[in-house]
Amino acid sequence: MQCAHFCGCRAPVLHVLTNVAYNQRPKTQQQTVSSALVHTALKRQESNRRPVRKQMSKQTAPSEMSTGPGEKSRTGVIDQNPLKAVSQQLKTVKQEQKHRVDDVDEKTLIELYRQMLLVRRFEEKAAEAYSMGKIGGFCHLYIGQEAVAIGAISAIRTDDYVLTSYREHGHAIAKGISPDAVMAELFGKSGGCSHGKGGSMHMFDRNLNFLGGHAIVGGQIPLATGVAFASKYKGTDQVTLCFFGEAAVNQGAFHESLNMAQLWKLPCIYICENNQYGMGTSLDRAMSFQNIAEKACAYEIASEFVDGMDVLAVREATAQAVERARKDHLPTLLEVRTYRFMGHSMSDPGSYRTRAEIEKHQERDPVKLFFSTLKEKGIIDDAALAEVEKSVREEVEHALRFAEESPSPGPEELYTDVYSNPIVPGNRAPNK
Amino acid sequence: MAVITMREALNQALREEMLRDQNVFLMGEEVAEYQGAYKVTKGLLEALGPKRVIDTPITELGFAGLGVGAAMVGLRPIIEFMTFNFSILATDQIINSAAKMLYMSGGQFKIPIVFRGPGGSAFQVSSQHSQAMESWFAYFPGLKVVMPSTPADAKGLLKTSIRDDDPVIFIEQERMYGNKGDVPEDPEFTIPLGLADVKREGTDATIVARSLMVPVALKAAEQLEKQGISCEVIDPRTIRPLDIDTIVESVKKTNRVVVAEESHPFCGVAAEISMEIMERAFDYLDAPVKRVSGVDVPMPYAKNLEALAIPDVDQLVAAVREVSYI
């Protein structure tokens, strides 16, 4: 059987090019089966000659997606296309979303929307608090990427595990940590989900199986692999979602983990949030072969390219991966194409991309897109929207007040939690 | 009691603790089918099965991190580095994940894991395979660092390390695997972490030695005895937490101290011990603390050069005579 990428590996097929995101795939994937096979064969022959690969892409890819040498930015899906194509894609995404809406009950749809809006408003408030000096250190906002965490986490059980990177406020909220505890953590207060010791980049909740924000790029990938290993070892059917940015794909930790996950058949779902920039370095300047989903073929792991602006597409792709993980203990790699509307962190001058590029992506704002789909389907109207908006704003205001009023950790907290089993040197009493 | 090698003592500890607790598993390069690159894990695959004794690809960062992740959710991994030289690849997961997880999660996620394997100098394997790493790991709060020097200590300390709820770096000296000694057979025999052992009592000078330097110090003490100098030899056994009290107690008695180590001197553990002695027992010292360390160069291959790079009995004898102003 061919894998979904027609590369010749034995990775199982998830969707065979049915996902709407197919339209956004890098051009090498947008081929008929036969041309893809020819392409693969030729690619093998010429595998050591990169320029040839580029040349071949031109021969086989649809002209609309091709990137001419004169084009300024080749970093974003939309950016590669004339505006006409953007509106075309928007239409396709909406159509697909409308189609998917039929498979999800209304209550869930509205809850998904509420969560996306909550994360959006939460992050806006966090930005405000940061600029007022109430939040310190680094603060990486999730605005623009909400559909990924919320779509994916909506497809798992509460006892499943989530690990993510330092851009984690949205994941924490989606996993069920209260905005109060997330905001208080940002404020460095004892009411925070890590009691003020972790901050924006290190949120944890043991009871909710939220296993952290990790701040070394890619560091959470081996950890998540280990959590999945433990599920299999203990014989539970829990699955692990591991979120990371596309820049983490260049780290050895990613490749080492995928290799072990498939070798030992571990129930881990690797969700690459490809927002197309590693801090200020575009994907184009950082990755020699940019088709991240296809990298899974190197480990014969099933993979899929998903539209990260469509919360239902992310939910659907994750649900399929979860089923494989739960039933067969098999890993999956999802490349979810998204875009962050804000800077890398609050201190990002943004000099590496244009306003116009951001605005183009904002035309596919995942929150607005989902609202318009729900409205067109008659699931939500302006009045209901206003109600959701109001309750979300109240929740965020409450979080802000909670964070402000929560006490700072006492000075004695400086020395706690270094060791679980602190040892007084020279103590002859046996260890517990 | 039975006389066995350090290799066998470690094997006993692993076997006993894995039989005792189903959540303990052992993972590393060549630990299972090959029976261990140094045969420390010999027979464990047969005894415990492939679910619990797991051969890994050569992917140190990956399986170290996998171990930490498994420890987050209740397993108690033993991660073997074929040698600690390769732990360098895994330091991100050891330091940034294992050491800090409990703290940065506000006490929610303890990491009961042992990273173990041979360290220090080996026989003529040159620079990349012959180095002492303890000062790297001992630097970080959140980690415990253990270095046994006898088969009994190796067994007792490894068993305690596996039962401990914190990440433990357990460094076995590669040259000492074949050393023999009496080892208790009681499966409940353990040795507390953070407890130094007086390997020889004396009155005139203290030698603080760990790992490979302990037998060297004991030989030096024998020679010095013949020269009329009575040496106390103290093995901290655990580098972090360090049982400085036992060392200081000895220094207060002997008033002279030499700290021996095979590692490089700069930013080494002996530097830390010397400073702690200065802070706590300055008024008791009759001579400045003397360090005897491995030389400050990468380990050479040539046999004669290698021998010059590691402290020997003569150097220790000379150092004790120096602090004794003889």
C-alpha cells in the first residue's frame, strides 16, 4: 500500500488527499497519483541533487501554487499566492467547514467557538497586562493559532495527556485549566497553576494531565514519547498529544522521538503547529525540505497535512489519529498549517515580515471563520454571539482580578520543590 | 556476605529492585540482548523480559527524555548510558527536564529516575571516552549525584537511588567494574544517599577521595603509615547532597586535608569541597587545603601519557607530606 504521500514508504494511510488542506499543500503533493509516482521515482534517482527537485516541482505542480524566483516571500501558504487564490481558499475552507459542521452536535460546536474566543480574549488581556508590566519575562501569545489547540484537545478524553511548548496559554485553557489559574501563573502568583514558579512557559496541572509547557525548542517531544511509552507499559488506553512548532522539527529530539515512537509503537500524536516562523526566521530560511508531514515517511509513521485555521479539520484529523493511538498504540504526525498574528513574543519588533502578509493571513482568522460558518449554518446568530462574547469577557476580567488579588508566593517557597525527597546530608536514618 | 565484583553487585541491585517494583524498567544501548556493554545488565533480559529490559537505538537525547516523560506519569526508569561520555548528548533532558520539572511545576511532577553507567577514565580510549562528568551534574539543584567506590557501596547506593523519588546521576567507575569486595546478600540492604563513609580512620591528615581515587588513597595511607603519618580516608559517596559534616569533623581532628579526584581541577568537585572546608573549618586548618586532580588536558591515548594524567599513589603521598610540612 502506498502512503498518503506516495513516497513509497509503508506508513498507513489516514486520509488520502481528502482534507481541505490539500489545497494548501506544498506543490510536490498536489499531483495526480501517477505523476506523484513518477515524481517519486525520479526524486529517488536524483535524491542527492536538490536543484533537480525544484525543477521537477515546476513541471508537476499546478501553476497557481508555484513560486517564481521573483516573488518576495515564499514563507506562507497564502503569501505564495495572488489574492485571488486567497479568496478561493477561503471559500474552500468555509465549504469544508460547513460540511464538517454536520458531523458535530450543536452544543460542541458552540463550546468550541466559546473556547476559541476565550483564548483570543485571554491573550489580548495578557498582552495588555504585559505592556502594563504586570507580566514579566517572555510571553508568547497564541492569537491566530486557536483552532489548533482547541480543535485537537476537543478530540481527546480528559484522562489523555497533553504536552506542549512555551506558547501554551491556549493549550492550558483548552485542557481545562481555569483562566484564573493561567493568568495568575502569568502574574507569578501563588494561585497560578504552577504556583508562580513556572510562569508563561511552564504551566502544569497534574489533575488534568496537562504535563507542561516546555521552553527548550523540541524538549517536550521526547518527554511526550515517554508519557506514551508509560501508557503502553501500564496497559492503559490513554493517548498523548504533543504540540510543537515547526522550528522544533529541525531539532534532533523530533527525529529521535519519531523513530522510537514507531519502533516501539507508542500512542503519541505529534502535532506540528506550523506557523511558518521560528521566532524571526521563516521556514524558507530554516528548512531544506519543507513538507513536514512527509518527513514522517522516513519513520513510516502515518501523517497528515491539516488546515490549522479550521478548528473542525484539526478536530477531525486528531480524532482519527487518536483512534489509531488508542486502539493500536500507533503514533501519528499531523502538520497543522497555521499562522501567528502577533509577534514571536511580546518583545518581537516584527521586522522580518510585512503588515500586508499578516493581514492576508488574518483574512482566514480561525475565530472569525468559524463564526461565519456557524452563522451561515444557522447555529449561532449575532445575539448568541454577543452573549458568548459577554460571558468570555467576564471570564477574562475575572481571571485578571483573580491574578491581581492572588498573593505572591511566600519567600519560603524559594526553597521548596527542589527535591521530592530532600536529604539532610550526614543523616544516618535510612531513606524512605 | 559474599565476595563479588562491583559489576556483579550492580547487577544484583538492578535485579532485586526490578523484582521488587514492577514500575522499574531498564533502558539503554545494548542492555538487553548484548547483556550490557560492560555486562552489568547480564541476565536481566532473561529474568525480567523484553518489556522491562529494553535495547534502544543510539539516541541518547531521545531515550533520556523518554525516561523523564515516563517518570512524570509514575514509572521509575533506569536509563543506562553505555558510558557517561554519551550523556553529554542527553544533558538537555537531564538538566532542563529532569532536574527542574518538580520546581517549575510547583511541586506537581516528581521525577524518580536513575541515569547510570560507567564514567571517569577508562583504559586507553582517549579523549572522548575517558572523562569525569560529576561536576557538570553536581552543579544543578534538583539532581543527586552518586559515585560508589566499593562493590557493597555500589549495591547499597544503587538500590537506594532506584527507590529515591528524585533524579539520580549514578556514576560507576569504568576501571573498577572488576574490583572485588564483600557484599551483603540481604535484599533490603541499602545505603542512604548523602552519607560519607570513613574508609580508614587516622589522626594526622585527612584524604577526601571518591570513586577511583579511594583505593589510591588507601594505598597512599598505607605507605604514609609506614612513614609515621596516620591518614583518615573519607569517601563522600554522594557528591550531591554532600556530607560535608563528616569531612569537617575529620578535618577538625587532623587539621590537614588533601582532596583527591581524577577529574579536571578547574571548577571540579574538589574545588567545591576545599571551599566548604575553608568556610566551615578555617580555624582548624594547620595548612592550606591541597588538591590532587587529574591534569588539565583532554585524556591522551598513549599509555605513558594516560598514566601521567591520572593521580597516583606517589602524588597523594607527596601531597599529604606537603600539608604535613614534611
